[in-house]
Amino acid sequence: MASSTISGPGSGYNTQAIVEALVGAEKAPKLAQITSQQKDATIKLSAVGSIKTALEAYQAAITKLNNVSAFNGLSASSSEDKNIKVTLGDGASSGKYEVKVDSLATAAKVTSKVNTDGATGKANSTDEAQTLTINQGDKSYDVVIAGGATLKEVREAINTQLSAQGISANVLSDSNGARLVLTSTKTGDGTDITLSGDSELAVGYDQGKPPANAKYSIDGVAMSSATNKIDSAISGVTLDLLAVDLTKPTTTITVATNTDTLKTSVQSFVTAYNALTTAINTQTKVTATGDASTTVAGALTGDASMRQLVNSMRTELTSGSGAGSMTSLAQMGITTDQKTGLLTLDDKAWDKAVVKGAGDVAKFFTGDTGLITRMNKATASYVGTTGTLATRATDLNNKLTSLTTESSDLDVRMEALKKSLSAKYTAMDTMIAQINASSSSIMTTLNSLNNAKSSS
């Protein structure tokens, strides 16, 4: 069988294989080092990204809770949801209210005269553009109506131009023809709509009933509102007036203590904190196997910034806050696992504590000096585009870029080394071939001389 080895003509050795082996021996340790660093940087980059995502989610979750309504331990109910809807906000307190709706706030509605040609009939019978001016309060809006435009086209023009102003248009049709109807999202006295300009639509229109305020009473006190959403009549309570019900004219609004709502908010904080802590633990833990050579460390094990983050959070957990009887998480039945750092809310301890200090839980968590605000401040330097974690990610990405460049430069150097060695071995092989040729020539001459002597 023929050999696939390429040997030098002079030496008889596979010089190509020798060169490849020498280059490989030179490249292997350096490439292994670069590859190891790339793997380490990639793993750390992923770990930093997961911590950053978890921390941002944590901040978003607890920030939603940073208001008194989330921790006030109150709930609101309406005896007639179909007539009045109730929601709680900041500043609410327990109480019961009898609300009677006499009339709802209404909006302006203007109807053009009938176009007997229907919705596709011309709203502008001329070939020249006309202007329809829609007036509401101290505001006026001009809508240009092209020559020959139909009612449908006018509707689209108004909706395109004035939807952001709270004015909309539609076309109503029946056997008599079609009408352009303008309505407003604004309600209450003084929001009337009038039409002017040189448009044919501004002539003979029906202004309809004037818009009016809502009329209602709370515990017999007559009140008025320009809108059907009332958020100032009862502190911390918003009423949505939905209907006038003559069969059940009075609706009972009840705001009462609800410890279930309070517990839900506290548990939400615990859950958010534990999610972040678990993410940090995953990236910093050391998994012992009993054999030092196989013990596995997390990507950020021993990382100083992770230690600082955890210490900052734990400091805020143990720092007293609040202006009432609740000054620590332990008083609420919340304990910390010393090994994992996870929080646990004990139901029995919570039930006992909330009886005595339900009203003070909000003071502990919310406000300028509450736990949530302090937690956000303690972690603020780690997030954002210039935060610690973003900076770490940038550094790691730069390192990966640098390592990619190093790898490319190594390839270039090794290719140059290969060419250099190949040239040297080729020259050596050529020299050996020349030596072998000279040696053969000399031996031939000597043999000839020896043969001549023998013949004589």
C-alpha cells in the first residue's frame, strides 16, 4: 500500500508533519488559555445579566407596593356595583356612606341636518374646500372639508384630526337619510359644542340637550360633579357613577378593615425579595461534593459586588422603621433563614400580630423612610445604564471582544511561524539532498579508482 506521508527528498522525513507538530505545540497552551478566559467571561456575563434582570424585577414589584393603599388593610364594597363602582386610593379610612345618584354627567351631542342621499351623500356640494369649525368652551378646531366630500369622508377627517381632543364623529342612517353626529368625551356644564364656518354642515344642525353635571348626594348632602368619576368627595375613595336606579336609588359604600388584603401585600414583598435572593444564591453558591477537585462554584462566587448587594439588603431588613407599634419584620411573623437568606411569613404569628398593629404595617413598609423606599435606595446603584451591574456587563463584553482579537492575532502569528519553519525545514532538506548527492558522487569516484587499481 502506498504511504500518504509526504517525505523530504533529501532527509526522507515528513517535514510537513514536523512543522505542524511544532506549531501545534506552540499554539495549544495559548489557545487553551484564551478559550478558558472566553468561557469564564461568557458564564460571568450571563450570571451578571440574570442578577440585573432579577434586581430590576424586584424593584418594580416592591415599587408597586409603595403606597398606603397597598398596605392599609382596607377593602371597599358597593351594595349595587351596577350603579356605583368603588375603588380605594391613598388616605382612605374606615366608614360607611349612603350614596344616591339623581342624574349622571352628560356630554354634548350635535347632529347635522338630514342628508337625503345617505352616508355617501355629499356633505360639501361644491368643488371648493369648506371649513367646519367645531367650538367647545374656549377651544376651536377647524376641519377642512374637501370639495364633493361625503358624510363618511367628513367623519373620517374629524376622527383623524380631533380624536386626541376628545371629539369624535359618526354617521347615523335611517329611511330618511343620514346625519353626522358629533360627541365629546368631556362631560358637565359648559362643555357644549357649537358649529360654525362656511361648511354646509354648520347650517341647520341640532345642538341637542345641553351637557350637564352629575347630581348625587352622600349621606343626604347634595353634591355635583362635572364627570361621573368622583375622586375627591370621600378621602381616598373613588366613585364611578354608572346608572340611575329608581328601584334602588341608594347605594351603600362600605370601607372596612381587611387583613387579607394587608397580608397579600406583605406576602408580595416577601415573594419578590425571595425571588431576588434565590437568583443571587444560584450565581454565588458553592456546591460541595466531598472532593475538592470536583467542588462546583457559582459564576459569581466570592464576587465583592454580590456580597455588598446582599449585605445592603439585609441591613435594611434588620433596621427598625415605622412610626407605630410595628418596627421589625419579626413582629409580623417574618423570619430569615440563616443559611439561604430567604424570608418566611408564619401565618399564626401574623394573625396574632395583625390584631394589635394592622394600622402600623403600612407605616413600616411605605413612605420616605419605609422599608420599600430604603430597599430601593440600597439597590439603586446596581441598576440602570450606569449601574454596577451594567458596568460589569460592559467590562465583560469588552474582555470578550479583546479575547476574540487575541485569538485572531494568535492565528496570524502561528501562520507566520508555520511559514518560517516550513522554509527552514525545506532549506535543510535541500541541503541534505545536496550533501547526499555530493557523497554519492565521491563514493562513485572512489569506487572507480579502486576498480582501476584492481585491474592493473
